[in-house]
Amino acid sequence: MTKIIKVDPVNFRKDELKIAIDTLIDGGTVAFPTETVYGLGADAFNSRAVKKIFEAKGRPLDNPIIVHLGEFDQLDSVAKHIPRWVKDSIDTLWPGPVTFVLPKAKKVPNEVTAGLPTVAVRMPAHPIPLTLAKETGPIGAPSANLSGRPSPTIAEHVIRDLYERVDVIIDGGETFFGLESTVIDATEDPPVLLRPGPMTLEELEEATGKKFKIHPVALVHEKVNTPKSPGMKYRHYAPRAKLILVEGDYDKALDRILELYNGYRTKRKKVALLVTKETAGKLNLSNDIIILGDRRNLYTVAKNLFKALRELDERNYEIGISESFELKGVGLAIMNRIRKAADSIVKA
Ligand code: TXA
Ligand code: MG
């Protein structure tokens, strides 16, 4: 039986989390909100507990998970040889949506790191996982979706994917950013951006004084044969509907989106457009629109993206057509997720 606990994400008493804390300590699995997406957690030092996460999600065993800390003192128990620049900037970056890949400490079981000599670590900027991990110690947690599905940003997504597959689901409302953390490989110098996220490259370079390299998979260009991060080789975030991403010059893309839409409509396909408020206004359509957010504030698009991908399926669309965004700031993370979810990318 999965227990669902409703908790206010900011104003809660610690005893409201007692069941979740006890479950983690006893080697069970708990889904919880973070500032990025919902995570599915287990005691990071308990290999049997960690295995349950992989089973519940149907996650390939060679895709390592992120360890979540509740306080800075826990870092040395999971990672070693932490570079100077990480130590010097960590107080300003954590808690926050950035994950560092570091050499792993002995205590971290191979199930967490999928046998790699490195471990991915972050301290989430969300009162619920911070409180949990303070009480239980480091928590290993990937996103709380079935493997391959869009990451959950509300508890309903988690319930739909994982009900009766996990011990506890904490319903703490909607997550703040809606996209998973930025992942940086800090074992390299210069450090390498493996996965763009809510903490932008520009912000990270400013905070660390480092110039980062961008791994090709972060841009999702071509298929990469030897992925640096094992998670990168799997198709992600995919709705059941066929997703088409239209890239290129904005005005040309608008024409192309309409052309594609009308073409599919003629063939009697159920097709929806994933577009911003501004674009919807320009296209002058009222049906078959799923609003992604506001082009002038791409954090709104980040927040709604995974919900929009799930909505395609919930409304039984066969095809979704998405507009694209500039590859800078949080736009880089948005484009990474849409490109990964897309079946095809069309150049306008
Ligand atoms: O925001 C987030 O990061 C969320 C919340 C729950 O914290 N978690 C999350 O976990 O997105 P997951 O498992 O869905 O993504 C973890 C990513 C994967 O791409 C994985 O391959 C990579 O981090 N990763 C984990 N350990 C790694 C390692 N040792 N070396 C390289 N990449 C690693
Ligand atoms: Mg995931």
C-alpha cells in the first residue's frame, strides 16, 4: 500500500514527515517534491533500498542516481577529492538546483553510481527534502517518474506513474522550477556541463569564476556513442504522442507550425500545438493549443513543460508540435528536454 501524505511545502511541522523519515530509515522508498521536479528517494547508503527505486521506476541499472544532502557536513561521507573551486563556491550554489559529479566515497554503494567511480551530489533548495535528509542522512533519488516518461512536477504525476510501486508519496504541491537540476562534471578541468538545468551556465560561470565546457549531449545534437553520463543514451521525457519540434527563425517557424498543423488536420489527425501565449496569439487558433508559458519569461515555460507533455497524452492527441527557444539562459535546458522528447526536429 502506498501512503500519500499531503504537506504544505513551506509551512509544515517535522512530525508531519515522521512516516516518511521512518520509511527511509527502514529501507523503504519515498517520493517527495524538490525545487526542480519530484524525486523518488531511498537511503543512499542502503543498496537494497536503492534497488527498490530502480525496480519501481523500471530504470536501467546502468543509469546512476543523484545523492541529495540535508547539510554540508554530509558531503564528505559521499564524495572525496573535492576541487578547490567547488569548495569555494558551494555555499553560494547550495542549496540549489545544481548537481556536481565528484569522485565517490567508499561508503556509497555501486547501485547508486551504477558502478562508476564518481557520484552525483546536490543539496536541494526545498524545505521537504532538506528536512528529510537532515534526519535520515544522504538520500539517493532520481526523478519520480516511470523510466522514459516526463519528470513529475505535481504529486498527481507521481501517483499516476508510481502508485502501489513505492511506500510513501509526499504531496507537497507543484515544484518550483519544473526542470531537473543542472549537472556539472567536476572531475574534469575545465568542468563540463552534462545536463543544462534551472541554474544557468551563465550563473554558474559567474559564481565559480570558471569557464565550463558544454558536452555535446547537453545540446542533444547527434547520437553520441560513448555517453559520459549513462543516462544520456536513453530516450527521455517522451509522451506517447509523436512530438515534432520546429526550430529556426521565429517568423518562419510560425508559418511552418501552421502548415504542419493544417496538413495533419486535413489527414484527420488529432494534433496539438505546444506554444507560448505570444505565439498562440499570433497563430490565431483557439483549439488544440497547450500553453507553455510566456516567451518573455522562460522560467514559466520551464515550469510548465513536463505538464504540457503529459497533457498531450491525457487529451489523447496523436501529434504535438512545439515551438523552439534560444539556446541561452534557461532556454538551453528547455531545448535540451524538448529535443530529447522529440521524434523529429524540423528546420523552418
Ligand atoms: O533535479 C534533479 O536533478 C532531480 C531531483 C529529484 O533532484 N533528479 C533527477 O535525477 O533528475 P535523474 O536520475 O532523473 O537524473 C540524474 C542524471 C542522469 O542523467 C544520470 O545519468 C546523471 O544524473 N548522473 C548520475 N550520476 C552520475 C555520475 N556519477 N556521472 C555522470 N552522470 C551521472
Ligand atoms: Mg529522470
